[in-house]
Amino acid sequence: MNGAGRLAVRTRDLVPGTPQLSVDLAAVARNTRTLAERTAGELMAVVKADGFGHGGVDVARTALAHGATRLGVTSLSEAWTLRDAGLVAPLLSWLNPVDADFPAAAVRDVDVAVPSLAHLAAVAEGAGRNRVHLHVDAGMARDGAEPEEWATLCRAARRAEVRGQVEVVGVMGHLGCAEEPADDCNALGRTRFAWAVEVARGAGLRPRDRHLAATAATLTDPRAHHTMSRVGAGLVGIDPSRTTDLEPAMTLTAPLTQVRRVRAGTPVGYGHAHRTTHATHLGLLPLGYADGLPRAASDRAEVLVRGTRRPVVGRISMDQVVVDLGPAGAEAGESVTVFGPGADGEPTVAEWAAWADTIEHEIVTGIGARVPRRTLAAPYLRRLA
């Protein structure tokens, strides 16, 4: 921290006059504290997909300094990134193929999820003694062992544990409808998870870590908390349940590279999908779907120009977006806010998601690598305001 309460700015490949993605780690810190206060047990900071596009290492360090006690990722390659950065907190990886490098996970102190008998066999046959979290399908027909296989998996895991091949430290699951707290599928998921824990205990296992809730259930359903909650989207300001005011941590800006005055009836972009209805100014932004702006938001989205929202017109191209600047226009080189927290009237990630008929997660994880990053780097102190 550059003095009390101030933020250092770190940049990566910034070039003046280009698009820029800014990540506010102070918002991550405040979101983490909010989520930690709402949990009955420990808080696992899930920093998969490069911290939901916000920088996995930075988000992890910030979260650990403000209430999280553990880290979670999907792949072992993501786990190696965190370990290589010097992060030593307990770490779980839960989505790996059967031939993943489980011995390396044991050496590097990374817990792994076991969703099937095949995974258990692969882990048990490795050179190390892995800590494992048995993963049950709690009603999504996605990852996790099917209920019909669960008892067999638990018994096999106990035999492997007795032989010293694994240590079963956890049972995990995932709710399919937590963003809708009243949905009946959540009750089914909670019931199935409770059953899975009892079956594991009946097989002689003693899983000390039991985790079912992600962001939405952490915020809305204490019955799903158990000993730990796994939170990823909430760290960066996304609440799928729409019940809590979290702070978006990402802002995307771009300069106007061109401005032109056009007549009414001027066709815009590929397929002439838009025609101007009046004389106006059109501005060009050097961003497109290759940078993560969803093409489905064409002719629906808005951006903030000189404190006023202006519409995106025509189709969003691979590298370019056209904005109707109105009669007053603007100057080439002026910065336009594509999305941000919304405090200054700019569109939010949630609005872009609605315009594209998708979810916020897809927007923030989709911003491409060629957009330079700027991180407002909160050193990882609890006193951060």
C-alpha cells in the first residue's frame, strides 16, 4: 500500500489510446468481507477462470486477506499458477480428467475432488497420498458421482484410506437452482447432500470438510452452508440471487478512434442492420466480439459518453463497435465507458448480460487477452476501507 488507504496501480501492456480493463481489488476486498460475514463456516475463494477474468492471483490474495481461508479452482493447471505465485493456503481442484497429475497434486499440497470410481482408482494408484473430497451429484446430472454409485464409491474410498493411499477430508456437491432460493430443486439438493454425508460416515469415513453452497446459496440459504461455502462470482460483485448489493470490480473503457457526421438513413455496419433515423454523429470503438463484447447485444447495448448513455448501433463486429453519439457528437480520442460499477450512470455488466440474454459470468470471463489490464492493487491488508 502506498500510504494508508491508498491504492497502487499496476498495469499490463497498457498503450495510450487503446481499450482498457480496470479491476478494483478494493471492491473484491469489501465483497469478501460481506460474504465472510454471511457464512456459517469457512469461506473458500473460488478463483477459477483467472479469478472470473479479474486476475486469479490478485483476487486470491485479496480474498485471503479479507475473510477467505481457502482457495478453489477447477483444473490442476490453475492450482499450479497459484502455488507458483507463492500462495500456500489450502487449495482444492475439482474438475480433472482421470489421467491428471494427481501425484504432483499430493506433492504440491493440493486437494482433489473424486467424482467417480475411475478417478478414485487413478488417485489411489499414484505415488502420493492425496487428500480428496468425494464429489456427489446433488441433482444436476453434471459433475459428481451418481447416487446409485455413491455408496460403492464411499466404501472403496474407505478401503483406499485404510491402505494409506488417500485421505478423505471432504464431501462436496453443488446446487442447481440456488439463484432461485424457493425452487424445489434446492430442497432436493440439500436432502441428497445430507444423505451422501451420512452414507460416507456409514462407510467409516470422517469428512471434516462438507461444502455445498456457492455464492447464491451462501447469501440466501444457511441450510446449505455446512462447514464451508465456495464463493467465486460473489468476490467480483456478481450475486446470481439478486438479493445482496455486492460491488462490481471490473470497468471497461475504450477511446473513440473515429467520429463522423452522417445523414438520416445512413446504413451502419455489416448487413446494414441499422439505419440512422436522423442526422447524427457516429463514433467508432476499437472493441468487438473478439474482445468479449457479445454479438447478441448488437443494436441493444449502450455505453457512457460524456456522462450520457448512447446506443450501440448496427452489428457488433469482431474488432469494432459503432455508437450513435447524437447531434452533439464527441471528439476522436475521448474515452467511453463500456461498462462499470454503475455509480456514474455507466452501463453495468448485469445490463450487458441482459442485452445479450446471458449471465454476468459470461461477460466478465469473456474479455479477451488483447485488452490491456489495469489493476487497482490493494495490498492485502484487512484495514482496507
